[in-house]
Amino acid sequence: MNSINQNQPEDNYKDEIGKDAVERIRKTVKKSSSCFFCTAVSTGGSSGARPMSVRKVDGNGTLWFLSASDSHTNQEIAQNPAVRLFFQGSEYADFMHLTGIATATTDKARIKDLWESTLKVWFTEGIDDPRITAIGFKPQGGYYWDNKHGMVVAGAKMLVGAMLGQTLDDSIEGKLRLTRGTA
């Protein structure tokens, strides 16, 4: 724990495990459905990082995306399925980092579940475009940074702390573990 956290008069660390971790993921994705999707290898000059939009988070915490079968993303996942996701839900809160494994599928039922008409911008043949794949990302672990009581309370605590010369913020952070024993 760093010195700033040690100066807090209240506990600001809490690991989220199992269903609580899935709920934390859902909450953050609801605030920011876009993330940086980072593969372990790079094939197209993107350094393996690109913004992508989460289409859905299922009950097990799997995050679902749509991608083209001929994309660098799909090529890189085929080479190494290890992926890292980085989210920022708001200017000062709702940060999350996830690590896990991604796999691509052409399952038509899954694609239909994730489809909406605006995606025709990228998949010009619509829902039947032969290039569409769904990518399932199964988180193995992660970390989050947030505030406990919302931006108004966080701002008020910061102002009072600055006036008093004390570390008073409303932060909360911790590991995300989808199953016991994962880091």
C-alpha cells in the first residue's frame, strides 16, 4: 500500500470476487462500453492496441465484441489469445483493467444477439456479412479504481481535505477475481 492510501482515515481497498467482480465489470462497462483492447502480439502497426466497443457482458462476466474475420485483432488472437482491456468510465472514476483470454467464433446465434443496424457501417452486407465474428473475452483477473459515493461526495471530500491538509478522498480500489484463486 502506498503512502497516500496509508494516510486515508477510512478503508479504501476492497477486492471483488465472483459475482461481485462480475457486477463491478458490468457497472464499469455500462458507463463506458468502449475500451482499449490490447493483444499480446501486433500484426498491423497498431502495437496490438485498438479501441473496441463491448456489445454485451454475459452472466459469467464474459465480454462480447464483434470483429471482422480478416482484422488484425482476429489474427493476433489466433496467434496468442492473451488480451488486456483498459476502461475509463468517467473523467475521475470508473477505471478498470482486465486480463484474460479471447476467442473468436462465427456462431450465428451469438452474432445475432450482439447485432444492431448501425454496425452495417463496418459490416456492409449486414448481419449476414461473411466477415463478422464474435469475440468472447473471458476475464481471469483485473484491477479497478473508483469512488465510493459518486462525484459530488468525492469532490466535497477533496475540498475539505485540501482545506484541512488531510488526505480525504472517496476512492476505492482492488483486485477483480472472477473465481477464487485467480489474481
